[in-house]
Amino acid sequence: MANNTTHINYTLVDIEKYLLGKMNASEMYAMEKAALQDPFLADAIEGFQEANLEISKKYLTTISEAI
């Protein structure tokens, strides 16, 4: 039996849209379903939900530039 699931690499932009309610219902459902199967994504969503998004984006930009 073939696995018809498509893996999506969610980014901070996607997580931000999710947390701010800027996704439609099907996009939110897809992200929630993916988070159920990807503990790293689930942790990222939970972490950014608790964090200040602007400060987090600043730190991630600094890290990306350093790499």
C-alpha cells in the first residue's frame, strides 16, 4: 500500500501564520496533523506560542547570518 502523504517543511513564517490565525481551516488542519506525527514541529509550535515572536525572529536571523 502506497503512502500518499506529502511532507511539508514548515518554517517560522508558517508557524507565525498558524499562531496568529492567518491560515485557512485546511492549512491549519494540515499543520496540526503534521505536528501529531512530527514531535519537533509540535515542540516548535508550542515554544513559539510561549515566546515573543519578534525577539525569536531576531535571534534566528542572527544565528542564520552567523552560519
